[in-house]
Amino acid sequence: MKQNFTVRQGALDGVETFLSVAHHRSFRKAAARLGVTPSAVSQAVRTLEARIGAALFIRTTRSVSLSEAGERFHARARPAFEELVAASEVARGLGQRPAGLLRLTVPRAVVPILLEPLIASFCQAWPDLEVEIAASADLVDIAAEGFDAGIRLGQFIEADMIAVRLTPSFPVAVVGSPDYLRRRQRPELIDDLRRHACLRMRRSNGSVAPWSFVDGNEAVEVVVSGPLIANDMPTLLGAAVQGLGLAQVPAPIAAGAVEAGKLVRVLEPFAPMAPGVFLYYPGHRQMTPKLRAFIDHVKSRPGGAGKTRSGTDDQRT
């Protein structure tokens, strides 16, 4: 059956400019990103607003924010524009073999349990590609630092990123060594942690993270104390194995030590669920063949969830 599609001439004019201003909340920053003058950006937005018949931004001398009409237009225009960009890239990249350097930023803790087998199989599948892994506990701005993608827990990924699930959701466990638990009375309630040595994590912003729990349907945060503060999970896990105290870490990171009898999980009824680990990348960036090859590899690997989720879906929390 023949279908007729009619698109009004110029209907897409100014949409990319609008989306850039909405992302940066600045006409000047949008102009720099697009390589045009601020006056050209202002004119493009005014033309778009005139065509739509509504003001899309609320402008003051100090700030730029979306109007109600702008919020609604943004919610529909952004995913549609990203699909158009993706369609163009698919067509342009047809027949191109991925090559070059793929740069990934990842937490140290996921390298041995998740990334090593994934990278090994990917490098075998794409011998023309080089892969660089930057392992760090810091939350890196992947666009600013020149990374193609990152891997993080879902709750730490910004809303404007596209995310591909690598693991199912999992509990965040409190663990201690059998030797430590023989020396200290095993905690049965959250309040019992006041009498325990708790190994703590320093966040990338400099603050020390409280421990998180669920008590019934209520989320609970507890400020704990103890002899050690570290900025990465493997250090906390190693200290717990040595009997220095209790640590709160994602359950998959502690699974090997628990199975080997080196650690024991406690306070399991109060363990919160983390949304899982995701590969993420900027939704507004044109996807390169090397990143597309890696994402396809992630989705096709045996046992992997591999489901893509847009940051606009709010399904990672």
C-alpha cells in the first residue's frame, strides 16, 4: 500500500539549535558548540518560536530556562532528532569497518569481574581496534575527557546519557570476615553498626559516603565510623577480608570472597538494591563505528542483559 508522507518545508530548521541551547542553558555556549555566532543562535530560535507560535525559552539577564511549551517541545523533539542523527550515521557508516582507539572510563571494581572477559572477546572479534581502559573511582565527564563511553552504576549516570544494561539489579551488601565477626557480635539491626568498625568510601567530590539501607519501605542512610577510608571498592573489600571491619559494597564484587568463605554477608534483610551496571555514552553525540561495534558486542554477549535505555526513560533508578 502506497503511503504519502508530507513534511512542511523548513519544519526541522532551528531544531538542532534549540536542542543545543536547551542542553547548555546558554545561547553563548550553544553558539560555541555549533560553531556559529550567538546572534545567529538567537535568530534561529526566534524563527523557530515564530513558526511554532509559542515562546520556547524564558530568558533573563542571568539565566535561560525552558518555558512550558519549550519543555513539551523538547520532550518530543530531542528523541526524534537523535533518531534522525542515528539514521544518518547508520547510512553513512554502512560498509565501514570499525577501527582506531576505543577509550572507556570504568570503575576499578568492575574490571576483573565484568570487563576483562568482555574486552577479551571484543578484541578477538575486532582485531583492527585498540581499546584503552581508564580505571578510576572518579565520575568522569566522558565528553570533556575524550572518552567514547563509560561504565558506571546506574544511579551515577547523568540523565542525558544513553545507557546499555550490563548487569541485572543487585543488592548492596554489608560484609565482614569470619574472624572479625568472631571478635565482634554479629550485627542484626542497622542500629548495631554504632558498635562496629565500618570501612568507608570517599566520593569523588570529597565527601565520605553514608551507608544506605531499606527498613521496610523506607530508605535509610546511616553515618558510620571506623578505622579506614578509601576511594575505591577493591581496597575496602581487601580490608574487610583482612578483618579490619565491615564494608558495604555491591554484592557481585564480594561474591567471590563470600563463596570462598573469606567474607560473610550481614544485615541482609536491610540491603538496598542497586539498579545495576550500565555502559553509557552521550545521546547527542554522533556514534562512531567503533562504539557501535562495542555496543552491539555488549548486547550480543551470552548472558548479558544488553538492553538500551535512554536517559529520558528514568528506568535506571
